Amino acid sequence: MAWDRRVHKVELKYKLLALDMDGTLLTDQHDISPETERWIRKAMQAGVHVCLSTGRGFDEAVPFGEKLGLNTPMITANGSEIWKSPYELYHRDLLDKAIIARMHGLAQRYGVWFWAYSVEGSYNEKNWDPALLDVNQWVKFGYHTEDDDIRHKLMMELQNMGGLEITNSSPYNLEINPAGVNKASGIRTVCELLGIQMSETVAVGDSLNDLAAIQAAGLGVAMGNAQLAVQENADVVTASNNDDGIAWIIRDYILPKE
């Protein structure tokens, strides 16, 4: 009970912790370390809302939310989907089907791996069917190539299309959402749902798809393993995803000092 009494006496400066998953919440072994989980649960006990904010689709994200016992809003597909609670959709932004067809054509022309998230499922070159274009509702498209020249050409083609938000979740991929849809717009929507201000948020990430959120949050945090552009634009650079960087931030910036 001493913990509860202390928390009630102290007003939390930050009330929402928005966490990227791959390269941030998850270690390189794609799990959550016991120390990181312990500090996330301490934050939750203190009244902090913890929100997954990921490029992953819903099905790939929700098991980790369940592991942490989260019943708070969740941001998936880089902000194209906002969930009011783990299984209650609040808002969804879709990509135009004609744009999906054009992006698939680029993947074929340049011979690169692609993937596409839709409401109905996830697809890539192994299970792609052109008939899906007119049937599915599309929320995100992506490419992966380690060829810098091809990746640059893809970027130029995508920019020329217009109306797209182009980021990445690793130096070797491109991720595409509708223009204006990103993790920052997702966090703003979550703030509206929770009745808090952007200044009361902490956003943590490692890739360009985290950059908008890191710049917009009250405290923007880059992981120690983050891409250089992300580190340069963050308020704080913490330890890496393999060294409990999230736990450090909760301990030093979010929870009231003992």
C-alpha cells in the first residue's frame, strides 16, 4: 500500500508511453526481456498508459500486448489502424486499390521482395493473387532490398506518385501508408481517446517510421541501436533493445523518484 499512497501524491509528468516493437520493445531474439517487462508493469501500476505503436499488423502485435497485460489503445500498421482496446477498432485509414496495384507493379519491375497488409490478411510474392486487389482493404505496403540503388529508385517512384507516407523499419526496407498517416498521428488519436496532451507522452523507437512520433511527443526517445537520423532527432538516446533501454527510460524519466 505504501507504493499506492506515494503514487497518488505525485502527479505524473508523462501519462502515455508509446512503444515501437521491433528493435525497441523486442530484443533481437524477438522477445521481451524480464527486466523490461518488470519496469513496464511498474509504470502501469503507477497509472501510466502503455501503448504499442508498431508497423506490425494487428495479428502480429496483439500477442505481445496480451503478454504485458495491456488493455489500452494500440497503434498498428504505422498508424493506419488505431485500436481503442486490444480487440476494438477505433479508426482505420486505407490505401487506394489502384495505388496498391502500382506498387505491386514496381516490385515486379525491380525484382524486389514486397509485402502488403490488408484487413483480410498479409500477403507477399509467395501468396499474392491479383484478384485480391479488388476484394481486400489495404492498410500498408512494403519493400525489402539491400541494393541501395534500387531502393533509391523505388523511393523516387513512390514520391512521384504523391499522396503517400514513406518510411522504413530497417535501413533495407520501405514502408508505405496514406499521406499523413504515421505513428505521430496515431498517438494524437490515442491522446484524444485518453484525454491527455501530446506533451504528456513519451515515444520510443529505432527507425524512420518512429521519427514523426519521436519529434511530436513530449519526450522523444531513440534506442541505442536506432538509425542515426532517429538518434539525431530524439530528446534522449537510451540503451539498446538488447540492454533494456525502455527500462532505463521508465526508471529515469517516467516514474516518480523514490
